[in-house]
Amino acid sequence: MTVSIKHFSGYIRNYKKLCDELDIALPLSREEREKEILKKAYAKWQMNMMEHIYGMFAFAILDEESGKLYCVRDQVGQKQMFYSVIGGEFVCSGDIDEIVSTEGFEKILNKRMLQQYLFYGYPIGDETFYEDVFKLMPGHYVEWDGDTAVEHRYFKPEFKPDNSKTVDEWAEELESVIDEIMSEEKGDTELPYKESFLSGGVDSSYLLAASDAVAANTVGYEESGYDESELARHTAEVLGKGFNVKMITPEEYFERIPTVIDKIGQPLGDASAVAFSIGCKAVKEHADVVYSGEGIDEFFGGYNAHRREIPKEWTYLTCSHIMSVEFINSLMLDYDDSVKVEDPIASIWQEVQGQDELAKKLTVDISLWLEGDIYLNTDRTSTACGIELHTPFSDLRLFNAASRIPAEYKFMNDQNKYAFRKAASSKLPDEVAFRKKVGFPVPVRQWLKDERFNSIVEDKLFGESSRKFFDQQQLRKLWVSYIEGEDLYWNRVYAIYAFLLWYDLKF
């Protein structure tokens, strides 16, 4: 069987076991090793190969005998993958800009996505901001036979609670799974020096404690109430790790926004992406491989939205939405009544009926929010800075454990993610393991009000491009309301600004 690898991005964490199982002689260079794994895994298991690979990946593999090309994205979507058919040719890439710059491609704005984006604050689902460019969803692959592209779903997150264990027993299992995952990371001698991102929360703290990271990195701000750097510093000192903090000024933040929106490739209303990018740029000065703790909140229930009850007749519309349908209708010049905010969730929501409320919410957030916002941010910004970001807590084995833990062990003793925190307490002081979620706050809601920094935002909000899409009277009303004290409107302002900035960069 002749197979060639047309694209690969990511990291195969269990490569040693796979090399042994597939009879691949080591040592090989990282690039040669990963290509051999994919080729031999396909030869042995065909498209069941993803059941054997743990890590983060997006790849395209050509079966030269059948002529079929398979384009694949990992189970939870840690790496990006987009595709289109242009002039009869199939094109795929983890960088959407590579696709839209292909000769023969005509850029047309997908206004359906704009309408959804204004509600959610991120590009949700399998459509993109470009007509005829599609995002390959997590746990999917697309098969191209030379004429037709057909998507297949090979994995879906399913929660099946197992009530046979105590919370202490679940914590022990989680600890064992995490030790297995991190032993593979530590055993990769080709990547001898690593650092880690660290906030004030339990996820990144446990990751730092369990890892071989030499130093921890965080960002900080002068504004009170937003700076987690002292909590992070304390954790690093307790663990005997080096510590670096990058203090972010509003001037640096606003200067960085265009670069971030450009590199992400689509608008993103998540203001933390800019802070993360600045952090990556700072870390790049002394490290190329960095750990980050994404995945735990979605696997175990880490957000306040996971605790709130929703009426039975409602659909859970992911943990993030920033504008009401009524406001979007008043704001958009070409509002389309046929585009429903429930559309991206509908099929998933139908599948999860009958499960407990937490399982429903987590399935939706893993399927749409985690990949559409969090991983879009972390993958594209770290890659743009030349950082290889490892997210070991997003490993499928940890999800498989989390998916069996009953909801009452995830929310327990007034704590979220309780079973995970219990596992973390094996390596962390209780004051860190059971510290309440701090989040990754950015003082944008303050900075956007300050006329020293917001003139570029105001110019964009009421510029030529804005007049193509938005009712200027409604937009002005939003802006004035925010400036005069409606602090909660900051994310609406930022999301609209991010879209207009992206539009002017790309069109």
C-alpha cells in the first residue's frame, strides 16, 4: 500500500507505543517519525487509525492506490483544519488564509456567520466567514475521491456516568491517567526543554506540578482585580519552578489586536486571545515548547453556566453568547430571519436528550465552544508566535475518564471540577487545588472607555466598512451607553470592532 502525507500539524503523544506496535525503528527525527506513524497506522487500521493516536493532530493522507484523500481533525479539535473545493481541486489547511489565497478562489463574506458570530462571540459550527470554505469539525474527517467531498464523523463526546466508584477512587483514576499522559510528554527527549503557562487556577497549577516544565509564565496588569500574577508566582515558588511575568499595558494590548485578528484568520470576540498572544511572544524569547491547561473546564464543568439551570424548553446555547437576537436584528442592516441561533446546536442537542443536565451542557461546549473559541485562539496565536503549544489535559484518555464521573462528583462541596481538584491535591497544596476559579480576565472593559486608547476603536466602529453592515444609530447608542456606564456592553463593542478590523484586513 502506497500512502503519502499531504499535511500534518500537531503532536503524537503516545509515539513510543505506536512505533513499537507498528514496527517503526527509533530513533527518527520528529518529522520522519510522525509521517511513518501515520503511514503505517493507515496501512494497518485504515480510517480507524484515530482510535490509536493520542495527542493533537490535523492531517491529510493520500491513498495512492485508491486515489482517495482523507483530511482529518483530532477528536476535540485542538488543531485547526479548513477545506474547500476550488476549480475542481480539493484544498485543505490549518490556516484558513492559505485556502482563501488559492488561485481561483473568490472571497465572498458569509453573512450568516456574521449574524451567528454577533450572538456567540466566536465563529461557531462548520461554516466560516467565507462562503464555500468549511471548518472540519472535531472528530470528523472528509473523504475526497476526486469529484466529491464527503464528511464522516468518527468520534463524538459521550458522557456515561459510572456510579460504582467513590469520589476518592475517581480522583485516584484521574491521577493515574494524568501520570500516564505526562510520562509520555516527559519521555520525549527530542523536546528536552519546556516551560508552562500558569494562571491562578487549579488546571494550569496541576499541569505545572505534574510536568517537566522548568519555568512558569503568566501575564499581569496594573489594574486591580485582573492581575493573577501573584497567585501564579506563589504556586511556582511552592513547586520550585522558575517564574516569568509579562506585564501588559493598554498601549501594547491595542497595538497587538490587529496582528492577532490577522493571524487567527477569522474574527474572534474573545479579548483574552490578545493577552495570550502577548504572552506567547514573551515566552518565545526563552522557550519553543510550552504547556497549557485547556480542556478541563469543558470536560469537568468549570464554568458558572454549567451550574445554572435552564428551562426544559430551552436549548443550551454554549457557555458564551454576548448579544440578544433582538439587538442583532436592530443592529444588522441585512438581518436574515431564516438564520436561527439554535441552528449550530440543534443536532447535538437532539442527541443528548435523556442525559443529565451537566452532560448535555458539557457535550455542547466540547463540540462547539471549546474548538470554536478556545482552541482557535490558542492554536493560531501560539503558532503565529513560533510556539509549539502542548495541551496534555485535552488528551482523549482524560476525557474518557471524565466522561464516566457522575455529575455529583464534579460539583461537590460548593466546588466545581471537584474530582479533578481532589486528584490535583495529590501534587498541590489544598489552598491551590481548591482555590475558586479566577479565570483569565483582561481589563478591556476599562481600557475601551479610556479616550487615550479607544480612538482607533471608535474610528473603526463608525468607519466606511461599518456602514455596510450596521445601523449607525443603533451602534452609536450602544457605544454611548457603554461609555456612560453600561460596563457589560464591553464585549459587544469588542466583538464588533474585531469583526470590522478583520474585514478591513481581509477584504
